[in-house]
Amino acid sequence: MNLQPIQERMSRLLQEHLDALGIIDHRLADAMHYGVMNGGKRLRPYLIYATMDALGADHHLADTAAVSMEMVHSYSLVHDDLPAMDDDDLRRGKPTCHIAFDDATAILAGDALSNSAFELLANAPNLSDGQRLGLIRALSKAAGAAGMVGGQSIDTSHVGKTMTLEQLEKMHGYKTGALIRASVLMGATCALPEPDQALNAALDCYAQAIGLAFQVQDDILDVEGNTEILGKQQGADEALNKPTYPGILGLEGAKAKARELVDEAIAALDVLPGNTKTLADLARYIIARDH
């Protein structure tokens, strides 16, 4: 699967949207750029565009949604790396934002990226007011206390504690899965002038499965990955004594779980009317990646 065209598209779009924000402090602007422009797979924007393909819609309708999603994802990583959270020194092979700048600047850069994402969605071109509201609703719920932030809270409160498989899946369904599910929903919102409940249900089934598969693979890479390739410290979860899928299922059991989830995701695509190859390829890539 070739992510490069979407990565190049996102680099251009993110730069354009950041430049248009009118950021009033140069250091804050530098930290925001650092947090969002330092590489990254751009899987969530790719997922938005792949959903557009599956529904037969033009990519340009989803450009603002893709930028906003990547801003929120990047903000979450900036905050996740802070000393009070995971206390990481590396992100995407580079010093984390609070190391490159300082804790306060990293916090403010994350806050600004998050708020700016919703400002952009409120003014997204070529979409109806209903579509803009749907995008804001989807991203705000996925990023908040009923989604990613709620999952992060569960994560931080369970360091050093045991978890059942059911509890681990629930946590990651919020922490990692919520933004992945929102990416699919946002793609559908951009593609369809009116919601289609049947299509949304199939897409949500797909997104739930790949969201969980993504986290399972992250846990596997934490065990057997390479720090230089990962772009972050290998073994970090083990060092923090965090509950993981290999810890509960064993390494081979975790790999089998990831394969089952990918099969489940691909099966959910059967009812979609457009080209689902990109979504299927993405599901396979999620558990084949090495970083």
C-alpha cells in the first residue's frame, strides 16, 4: 500500500491551513508546526479519503476534514508524550515537542491544534451546514471524554495494574479506536449529502475492527520492534508496566487476534457501493507495518 501520495497531499494542506490561522506568537507557531509537520503515516486522513473512494466521492470534499483530524491526532501525541503522561523523548524519530521546546509550550501547542481543528471544520468549503455540523459532532465526541481522552484517562489510571482482555479492548476502543472510527464517519459525512444508516453501520463495523487491530499491532511492535524504525522507544509500554495484548494473550495470540480483526474488517466492506480496495488494503497494512 502506497501512503506517499496522501502524505504529500497532507503536508501541503497542513502547511496551507496552519499558515492561514493567523497564529500571533512565533514560538507557539513553531511548536504547532513541529507537532504536526514532523512526519507521520497520516493513516487517519488516508482512511477519510479511502472512505470517499468506497462511496464514490471526490477527495477534495474531504480536505478540511482530513486536516482537522490530523491536527487533533497530532495534538493528542504532543500531550501524550509529556512527562505527566508517557514521558517520551522520541516521536517519529525526533525529539518530542516538550523536549524540542518546553512543557508549557508543548501544552499550549496541543491546545491550539485542537481548537484550530474545529475552527477549520466550521468553515469547511463545498459542504452544507449540516455536513459541517456532522463533522464537528463526530470529531468532538471522538476526541473527548466519551472517546480518546476518556481512554487515555483509563490508561493512565491502570499503569502497573492488571486488566482483563475485555477491559483492555474497551480502553483502546476509546483511546485509539475512537479517532479511527471518526475518520471513517467523517469521510462518509463528506461524501454523502444525507446520512445513510446502513452504509454508516457497515463502515463503523469496519472501523471498530481496524481500530482495535491497530492497537494490537502497536503492542506487538513494542515487544519486537526496532527503536530506530519505530521512531519511538521500543519496550516503552513494558517499562511503564502497562497492560498490553501480548501481555494477556502472548505474542502469537496477539498476532492471531490482529489477523482475525482484519478479516472481520474486510468482510464488513461487502455492502459498500464504490471501490473498497483501498479500505481493504489499509486493513491489511495496519498489521503488516513495522512502525
